[in-house]
Amino acid sequence: MSELHIKRNGYILEITLDRPKANAIDAKTSFAMGEAFIAFRDDPELRVAIITGAGERFFSAGWDLKAAAEGEAPDADFGPGGFAGLTELFNLDKPVIAAVNGYAFGGGFELALAADMIVCSRNASFSVPEAKLGIVPDSGGMLRLPKILPPAIAMEMMMTGRSMDAEEALRWGVVNAVVESEQLMPHARELAAQIAANAPLAVAAIKEIYRETSELAVEEGYRHARSGKLKHYPSVLHSEDALEGPTAFAEKREPVWKGR
């Protein structure tokens, strides 16, 4: 049985991690996930990806501790996209939605944090318990979590390993929505469809500008965005799609995006 199920639905790619019982990720699986995300990045017909886990109990328990016990090191080569194929894929300018069904522990939570949006089921639970295992959440947890949560809450989670349930995650803004389990994928697909209906160059530019300027002061961010150094922002301003949008609005019809 394949550990990854990949399904195309128009402009949307769905990647399902299927490694019973906990959807844990070893180096081999991480490489396969990286290949899937890179193929998504490079396919001009695809605009949004959804990553989820098979079953209803685990999104992903993170690093495969059985592989670790058999000698796989914490700093093993997990592929060009980093752990789970996404945590270090910094040149991906297409949006990814994590549909979290159940537990997202350790690297599983870090995989979700590497996505652009998270929707989760009511039974979802998030934690970074690495300190309990003698390691640290260095697949993005230490870097991304304090940017989302107040630092004191992020440090509490990382230093104690305690879990955060779905409602707390929603309250802190970690997730976009909490839904019933049976509505998780329909909700993620609807969110993906809303994004895919928009101009792909504009969506790419939004992600690029955020990535490039989020750590800068507003004035400095303006300068950097308008410096001509970005890939998507300058091109979107002079694209065919930038003309198509206002034209379609004036003609009271749906725009036909060309991605150029």
C-alpha cells in the first residue's frame, strides 16, 4: 500500500499521508512528500494543495520513533523540502492548506505550521513534545510557533510538551476553523476552491510579499517589495490577468485567468 495518496481535482492537489497507525514520518516518506510538494510547485495547472492524514485519529505523530530506534538520526537527510517535504520548502509560492484530523504531534504539528492555513476537526490536538524525548522541535516549531502564539505560550508548549486542543488553537489563531470530522475535507476543499478561483499570480505574489517582508518594519517592507527584487510582485502588476480582472468586472462575467 502506498504511504501517500495523491489526487488531482482541477486546480487542487490533495496529498494524504497514510502510514498506520499514527501517520508517522520517516526519512523515506519525507523524501516522497518532498517530491509531491515540489511537483505541485512546478505544475502550472495546480494552484492549491491540501495535506491531510488518513483516518480520524492522527493527522501525523511526527517523526517515526520506530525508525529513530532503528538508527535514523534526528539530523538525517529528510529531503530537499526538509522534514515532511514542506517545512523547508521556502520557494513554494502556492498556498497549502493543512486539514488536521486528530492528533498533530511534534513533526506533525510542524508540518501543519509550515502550511499557509490550518483547518481542523473538533478532536484535533496539537503539541510539540520533543523535549520529553531529549530533542527539540527544530523542523520549524521553534521558529514558527513563537510567531503565531504569544512567546510565553509557545515556550510553555515547547518546554512542557503539553497539548493544545482545537478550541484553544482557534482562540490563539493557530487554526482558521474548527469543524466536525465529517466536514473537515469538504471545508478544506471549499477553502481551496475559493483560493483557486482567484488569479494565481496574485495569490503567489501575496505569499511572496508576506514571506519577504513579514520580519521588516512597514516602511522597509514597502521599499523591499518595490525594489524589483521579488519575482511575482513586479510581474503581476503588468500581467494579462491584471487587465482581465477589471475587464471581467466591468463586463459582469467571471474572469478567465491565464497565470501570465
